[in-house]
Amino acid sequence: MSESKDFHAALAEEAARAAEQAEIGGNTRQLRAWERHLFFWACVLFTSFHLWSLNFYPLDPLIYRSAHVSFGGAIGFMLYRFGSRTAREGIPAYDWLLALLSILCFVYIMVELDGLLFRTGAAPIPMDVAVGVTGTLLVLDLTRRCAGLALPIIAILFLLYCVVGPWMPGVLHHKGIELSFLFSYVYSMEGVFGPTTAVSSTYIILFITFAAFLQVSKVGDYFIDFAFALAGRRRGGPAKVAVISSALMGTINGTSAGNVAATGTFTIPLMKKVGYPPRSAAAIEAAASTGGQLMPPVMGAGAFIMAEITGVKYAEIMVAAVLPSLLYFLAVYFMVDNESKRLNMSGLPADELPQIDDMMRRAYLFAPLIILIGGLVSGYSVIRAGTLGLISALIVSWLHAETRMGPKRILDALHLGAKGTIQLMAVCACAGIIVGVIGLTGVGLRFSSMILAIAGDSQFLALVFAMLIAILLGMGMPTTAAYAVAASVVAPGLIKLGISPLVAHMFVFYYAVISAITPPVALAAYAGAAIAGSDPMRTSVTSFVYGMAAFLVPFMFFYSPSLLLQGDDWVKIGHYAVTAIIGVYLLAGALQKWFLGPLALLPRLLLLTGSVLLVAGGLMTDLLGVALAVAVAAWQLRARQKAHASAATHLSTPRSAAE
């Protein structure tokens, strides 16, 4: 136990030093004493309201979602400053006013509920329009404060498009929409309070609160300890720990930058300690943390939106994501391993790490995660399974003095759950504006038709367009919003080409997620760079290389749907899984210039070609890909034998001369 405490003390020191270099959440303000108490209890009540309503007392959807956005907005205006140059301490009068306006929007909706259900989108009265304009502007401003300018600007452009449609050319032309009708429609169940906010107000807050219970109880620390015990001593150990711990933490965290903050403050300094350059350390953590959004059971908020849009059960989406997410993490692991071989790195000393025997004795701390997955697979609703996971986290914490949650820790977890939800709430509400405009103008269907016209009958070209659009939308935009918009604009066109809804949406989802590590705007890489003290742009390029496998995986499961565990032909599933693993292994070797040893340019190109051939999933392409890998291996073995023979000859020559 003392070794574990020493290990945590060392990690805490490293994390503290790293945190000094990072300004995660830099736009948040310091609250005065009485403001802190008010904020704390507001957060506790906010989370408690959601848990109570979700499990015991369901409300009308419009009332519930507007309460989520309005009261979440009030909390957000207390927490986030107007701008980086405004006063950091205390809540100014104008933010109190904005918080009050946010609450008044909810009061109006609650009082006028019956009338709004009939008037929205048909005959809004002036007060409906005033509340719609006010609520929409509040959502845009809060999103700007907590998630940056990109998403609000795109939302504003979509709103402007409603007005300037009569003057737009081609497929973008429409007859125009009156402003009174527009804001009444957007600030309704068709826009701000639509499917994206439905996900935010149910699944997102539930799972963020679940993660908060694991974090406050320190049960979540066990996941990181387990990763250190498992891989810390291996070559380049901290980098492999980053991959494993990000996969484990990503299952409950579900946000790229949040995952970087949770695990990167520990792993990045330790990677630098064993010899990784700061840029590589930050890039590895960013690539691994981004994969957390692809890893079941939580998979980030986008997967819940996928279930809402497609009507596919979340449990089915979760099962479908298992093999692709494992392929992604295997690819990053192979990249890390090859780099550690190339740079001749070592691991961490055994006496500085938790012992695997101790970790196995505390394996019961995995129970909340196992119960969550078991509930989802058994057919429980997502809300019921998430609630059972949360309750089990509380119960498991009582089994050990260090993790035991009393009343204070429970309140702290409720506070942390609300605080962690605000950004995603704002992002989902703002994405709802875009989704509402797409539905109102029909531009999504016209855009899909344009993609189909350009791609013709080529599914491959359509997929390439879909990939580029999802990545472009995700640059600077949170992945949840990027997927929500891309799913509305691109996915319908893919489905019209005969691609199944699950494959089409999963394809778009993957590229929306990996936009977090795609230059020039790569939010996860920037978060890692802040911790590592490296150049953000160069870090984003390096993280893009580490996550390169993610660009192949969606094409893999498109050409081989068995990778999504579709169907019951387990021989075919096994065949595609094995060849896909070989493919990402070859890709890692080509990118890191290491296979059985250092690689020259030609064998690297052969390995890269082999990895691409293994994507297609056909027997002949698989055989060609494996043949290329065998050829490169034989080439390297022969070169190694020649080198050994040359070295032996060189050593024996002086001896012969002396004789």
C-alpha cells in the first residue's frame, strides 16, 4: 500500500508541474467566496434534478430540455468569462443579467407550454419571437465562451442562409424564411431543444456524472494504476500507459480534450522523462485520448446522437464499435512500440510502479464499468444501465477507506458532473440551431444530392467526400457538433447509395472524432501541447501521424462490414479481424520506419502498399498484402545476416593477420 501511495505522490508532483504549463479551461473565472457556494449548490441541484427526472419523475420533453439548457446556461454564465481579457475574479452584473434572462426563457416556455406546442412553426406571437431571439443569442454566446468561435460562426452563417436563400445560386437557392418564423422554429423542439439537446440532457449528463463519481472517489485512478502496472516497465512504458489508460478512461470520459486533461497530466511528463521529445509525448497522448471517443461503452456524445438519429439501439452501436476501436488502439500501440525500438528507449523502474499483484487484488474496482456494459448488453435502457453503473461506483467506493464516498464526496461528484456538462450542453444546443436550419431549408437533402451527382455511382468517391466534409466540420468544432452536422448533411447521401445506415453514420462519426487530431486545428493535440510545452501546430501534425490508422479503419469496415460484428459468420469476422490487425501493424511499421529493424524508403512503400491492400478485405488483396509483408521481412532478415557476416569477417581479419 505504501508503494502505491509513493507512486501517487510522484504522479501528483509530475501532474502539478504539467498543470502549471497548461491552461485547460482558461476562460473560466475565479468566483468570490459567496459566489462559489452559490455556484456549488446550483451545480448540485442541476445534476440532482436530472437524475431524479430521468429515473423517477419524467417531465414533458420541452419542459425538461428547456430546463436543461436554461439552467445550464445560467450556470455557464457564472462560470465562463465574456472574454479572455475581462476580469478573472467575480461575476459582473451583465453576466448576472444573462443568467437571469436564461432562466426567464425557461419560465416563459413552462407558462406558455400548451400554446407553444400549437404556435411553433405556424403562427408565433411577438413574445414567442422575442424569447426565441433571446434564447438563441444566449446559446450562441455561451458556446463562444466555452467552446470557441468556430461553432457559433457556423451557426450564424446557417441562420443568415435562411435570409439570403433567394439570392443563392443552384442547389443553395430557396425562397427565404421570415425572421419571426425562423427564431420561433429554431428555439423549439426542431432546433435548440431537438435531438442533440435530447442527448445532452439525458445520456451526456448521466455519463459525465458517472465519470465524476469515479473521479471523486478515486476509483478512476485505479484504471491509470492498472495501466502503469501492466505496461510501465515495458520499452517506452509511459507511452504505452498513455494508450491503455486513455482507452480505459475514454470508456467513461468520452471527450478528446477531457481525456488528455485526465491522463495527459500524468503520462506526458513521464514520457518526457524516459526520452520522448515533448512534441511526441503530447502527440501520443492526443492520439490515444481521441480514440477514447471510439471506445465502448460511452464513445462520446456523438454515439448517443447516432442512436437518436438512426433509431438503432445504442447497445447495437456499442457492439459494432468494439473491433474498430480495438484496431485504432492497436495501431497507436504499434506506432509507440516501433518508435521506442527505433529510439532504443527503456521503461520505468519497477520499484516506481504499482505492482500487478496488488492491482489484481483490487480488480473489483472494475465493477462499475462491467455493470454498465452488462446492463447495456442485457437490453436495459441506456439511462437504466448508466444509473446502475453510477450506483455501483458509489457502492464499490465503500469497500476501501481511500475511495469511500461520504456525503461531502457525493455532493462534490454532483457538482463536478454539472460543471463538466456545461460545455457539451452548450455545444449540443448550438448544433441544434444548425440541425434546425438544415431541416427548415432542406439544404441537407440538396447537399446530399450534389454529392451523389459528383460521385456518380462510385461509393468510394462519395465516402472520400464524406470523410473530407466531416474532418473540415470538425476543425475547431467539438466532435459532437461536427458529427451532428455531418450526419444531417452527408449521411443521407451515403444511405441513398445503398450503404447501410449503421455503416454510413459510423463512417461519418469516425472522421468527426479524428478531426480532433487533424491539422491545422486539432483541439486534442493543442491540449496535449499545452501540457508538454511543445509547439501546437507541429504537435498536431505528429498526432495526425500517430492516428493515421483511424483514416483506414472506416474504409476497412465499409469494405468488410463484418468488422462491425454484423452477421453471424464468425469465420468471416475472424478472417477480417486478423487481416485488419496485420494491416494496421504494417501501416505502423511504414510510418515509424521500423519493421524487424530500420526501414529504407522502398520497403516502407511496400509495407504501406501492403497495409492498403489489406483494407479491401478480399482474399486476393489480403494475400498480396501479406506477401509484401513477407517480402520485406525476408529482405530485412537477409540484410541482417549480411551485416552479421560482414561484422564477423571484420572481427576475424585482424586476428588472421596477426597469426
